[in-house]
Amino acid sequence: MKNTFKGFHNVPQDQLEQLWKNDKTLFVFDANVLLNLYGYAKQTRDDFFKILESINEKVWIPYHAGLEYQNRRLAVIRNEKTVFNEIEDYLVKIEKVFTNDFTKLALQRRFPKLSENTEKLKKDISKNISNYRKSVSHWDSEQPCVRSHDEIRERLNDLFENKVGEKPVNQEWLNNLYNEGAERFKNKVPPGFKDTDKANKDNNTHFFYDGLNYERQYGDLIVWKQIIEKAKGDNVENIIFITDDAKDDWWYTINSNGKKNVGPLAQLQAEIYSESKISSFQMYSTSSFMKDGESFMAVEVEDSSIEDASTPHSEVIEIAMPKWYLDAEKFKYEDCNLINNKISISNLRNYIKSQDLELRTNRFDDHIISDYLKNIKQVEENEERKRNTIEKLLSNFDENEEYKRNIIEKLLSNFDETDGKNKNDDSD
């Protein structure tokens, strides 16, 4: 019975070490695993590379995964560097509490002794902020810059030299895959059907490279087909696929005292077993890959590195902000267009009033959404236009970002129709 329904059987835990050490096991890496390296601490990156070096002769990357890494690398680097700008914004806000807010209290005149204590507090905090800035500067210098030498890419280039899959043979092969993908997605056949929202992003639905047109929504399917093709090779008996894509069009998850990841979807395993002659298929996230790599390959890995790799490092979130402009007594809505602007969160409130904006951040919270909504003033057919605006904004989130949808919907439901403010906000 097991051979008939092999897709429902994961590799037993007691056989994994043997799988790792088998000379005919191929370790296949997804683009997101390589891109997430830019968000890790240096120690985590070093430990990851130590494991890769221990299996150096058995690593491989599908052509499309390599292409996506190269295509998105600079955007990810830029995104990681913005964290340090945001930290500085927050530190400045703390300092302004003393220069602005406390000054308004006139403590020197009203409570001289309390004013002295306040000055002491200010000096202590300023000293701590100064020391903290030095720490931030250190970690900022550890992170790659878009114009600096990219040590991460150099190490990856060396490790994957002559270990990259073949590019698609021609556009016809891709077009046939797109047609197949449309049918698969309609029937929720994995992988990739959770990426259909990528077909709705203005100016970002496809890209060209080396004479071929790639549709972004089918990226996972292209990678999967290239893995299957590689699995047909005579020298491949087992495939271990490492991906940080946590969506349930790759993984089977179940709620049992919390959400549990059981393993790769049965449909995926059944397909690769039927299309190739491999004996075993295993999937890892980066953190679980590092944990087993430490155990099976006798590589020393810090616990902090495994914890760092297990922390979600979201991919670049692209939010298409509509342009609002003042025309006599009201704001009017114009079409939503993306441009390559980047501003800090602290300037968002003023900037959003007059500019189109592409905001890229891993630290997406309700303050951004709140500031955004506060600047939507009442216009003709207000509710319908607000709804259209929110729908455009929501279309940029995948289903794993459901909590963000809930935040926006909650803010929208609290929006005061009479004056364009949030009902719970008394500010101007």
C-alpha cells in the first residue's frame, strides 16, 4: 500500500542522516533561501555556508531560482538597509520628547527640582542613545550595500559554479507551461496557485531576460518543473529541496494544538515520484536544514544561527499607493502607478498627500496603514472610492499576510464619513 500512495509518506526521521550522506542525494535551493541570507546576522550566514561547504559536491540550483535571486538581490539589499534608517528615525523621536514635549511643560518654572531630575534623565538617555548608535553603525556596516562588494553573492557564485540548471529551451516551452499552470491553478494543483495575485500587480506581472518572457505568477511552477527534470537524471536518487516559501501550496499544515508543518504536500511528492525514478523527496526550511546539517554533517552551528534562520524574513512587500491631490475643496483619485521612490515612515504622512509611492519594507505595521488612511479625504462617492483604494492596496498581499488585511479592514470600518478621520483619532 505504501508504494501505491507514496506521496503521503514522508522520509522517516531515522533515515534522514543516510539520505544526507548518500552521494546520489541532490540538495536543491530556492531563491528565497539565498535572498534571506542578506537579512541574517553574520554568524548565521557563516554557519549556513559551513553546511553548504560540507555538501559542496551535491548542491544545485534550478535556473529559474538562480534568475530570481539575481533579479531581486539589489531590492532585498536595499530593503534590509532601510531598517537602519528607521532605527535612526525612532531615536530622533525619542530625543524630541525632551526638546519638544517636556519643554512645553515648563518644569523649570513650575517644578524646579523635577526639572533637574528631567535634565539628568535626558543626559542619561542621550548617553545610552549615543552608545546604541555606535552599535547600530557597527551592524549597518556588516550589511551589504547596493554599491559595495557583495561577499554573499561571491561565495554563492563559487559554491554553485557549474551547478545551475539549464535555462528554458525556448519561449514555446514557457508558454506551454503557462497554459498548463492556468489549468493547475484553477484546480488548486501545487505549487504556485497561491501566487495568482502576482498576475494583478501593475507593471510587475512579468519580466524579460535573455530573450524570454517570464510571468511572475508561474515562478514556483517553473522551479518545480526544472527540479523534476533534474530528478530524471541517472545520477540522482534523492532530492532534498530547501525553501523558505511557507505557503500551503508547498507544505501540508494542520491545526493540532497550534499550526503544525507535517511536510511537503502529497500531490507534490506523488508528481515527482511518478515523473522520475528518485527514491526519496524531502523538504526543509533554512532553519530545519541548518539544524539537521549540524547533526548529520558534524558541523558546528550556533543555536543563535538556527533561531535567526527560523525568524520570518519577509520578502520585499510592494505596496502601490494611489496619488491624491488637492483640487479646490477636495481630493480627487487618480490611477495607481508605481514609481521607484523610497521615504522613511516618519515622512509618510506628508509625502503621501502629493506623490505616488512604492514603499518597500519588512516592518509593515498599522501605523503605516493608519497614516495612509488619515490622508484619504472625503470625495464624491466617498465609500466606493475608499473601497476601491483599499482593494488595490490589499491586492499586494498574499494570503499569508491575512493579519494585515484585518488591520486595514478594521481601520476602514472605523473611518468617519463626515470629516475623513478615523473615529478613534482626535488629531488634526
